[in-house]
Amino acid sequence: MFRRACPSRHLIQVTVDAETVNVEAGDTVAAALLALGKDACRTTPVTGSPRGPYCMMGVCFDCLVRIDGKANQQGCMVLVKPGMRIELQHGANALVDVLSAGRVRGTSPGNC
């Protein structure tokens, strides 16, 4: 489905779901995932339906991924960097992160 118009010029290494891969420097995370043949980068929390980059300009939020341990990052808005860790998201990552953050800080998620 996705094919580069020009051959790769400068490749860098990143990790996608624990696999080291080469991607084009200057690409966004979403473009790099598409170039690697990954059409879906997340699944929805309720039905588990696959979602992938759609608008490529930060409007639709279908390209959410975990980047360097931080969930819900818009892959179309972040440029790849050498050594970056990218993980596809499955289900309700936001809730898990909020609950974990509350425990780390020693507060309950319900307390402000």
C-alpha cells in the first residue's frame, strides 16, 4: 500500500516492538511504520479494531503509539531519532498510564 517515491538516502536504527529496524532519517514515526509495512499502529480500547495513520497531520489521532515509554504519542507529529523505542498500542493505554502515574507519585488517581 505504501511505497517511497525516492529510494532511501540516510537510514537510522530504531526499535519497533523490541525489533531493531532501519528507517529513513527525517521520516515521522507514522511514515516509518508505514514504510515498514505496519498498516495499524494501535487497536481501539472497546472493540480492538486496528487503526493506522490516516490524516498524517495530527487531526485524527489514529496513529497513536508509545514512544520511548510514553503512551498516546501522535506518530505523524514526531520525527524518528536514532535509538528511539516505538511500541504499537493495544487497547486502553491511557488509563493504565494514569493509574501507574498515581501510584508512582504516592497519590490515588481519584485525589487531586
